[in-house]
Amino acid sequence: MRVLIACEYSGKVRSAFEKMGHFAVSCDLLPTEKPGFHYQCDVFDIINDGWDLMVAHPPCTDLAVSGAAWFKEKIADGRQQRALDFVQALMDAPIPMIAIENPISVISSKIRKPDQIIQPWMFGHKETKATCLWLKGLPKLVPTTDLKEETMALPRNERMRLHYLPPSADRWKIRSETFQGIADAMANQWGKV
């Protein structure tokens, strides 16, 4: 299967699909952090190259409700609408199977509600981070290792580690990286569709 991982610099999801034997390519404006097939370009430069499946992680900076305090400014200067247009263009791509991944965001109210909301604890990580999936031609992800009970028993700052990260130059990168258990589930489940 030809798999495009859009807006991914980490190489995590790409590598998970490669391990399953697929031809997987990541694409981002940033260079990749993990060796493998990676195009450092605008995803729309390669989106029409005959992909079977696309997993896209569009930037959430102007969409996520965690940044709602800045929505008025982002709406006024057009950033939020440009981000929504980007997501809609990804959804409309001529690819038979598409998954768009983003945190709780205005995509739900401005484009459509997600098909599924997942948590890292559903895939073997003792953390919370609600992640929405908008799906086309794909089934919902089936949880692999349910650690909800153990996760909820942790102190709030541990189970919500990403929320409590101190300010830093790479905070955005750490917060946006896909959990390995979720990447593996995507490859193991969607790679067999």
C-alpha cells in the first residue's frame, strides 16, 4: 500500500507503516527527525501522486480549543480560516482512505464532528490527551491496551503531562508528537484495510 503521512516530521507514524511492509512517506515543511522516505515540502505538491491512504496531522495552532483565548485575534487576521481551509483541502484529497488527526478543535464545529475521539491510555500510555479522528474509508481504531484505570489513579500533573509542560522552544513539538501506541495501532489496523 502507498501511504502518505502528511504534516509529520517525527517519522513515528511513517515508521510504523514501514514496519508493516508498506511504502510509507512522510511530508512536512520541517526536516524529518527519523531516517526514512520524507519529502520536505508542501503536502499539496505530492498529494495527487496516487496514494492509497493518508494519515494527516495538520497544525493545530490556530484550531485547538486549548488556544481559545487567542481565537478572536486568529479569526480577525484570517489565520483560523486559513487553517480550516487547509484541513478541508486535506479531507477533500483524491485518496480513498484518509484520517485527519487533531486535538479537540474548531474543526468539529466549523467543518464536521470527528468520527472518533481517542486517548493515549487506550493504546498503552498512562496519559490523557483527547485526540479527534476524522475518517474517510477507514474503520475506527480499536483500543489495544486499556490503561484508563491506572491512568486516572495518577496525579493530575502526571496523567496530563503534556498540558503541564513548562514553556520552552520545543514545547509545541513535544505536545504534537504522536504516541507510539497510537502510531502502531494505525499501521496495524489501517494497514490491513
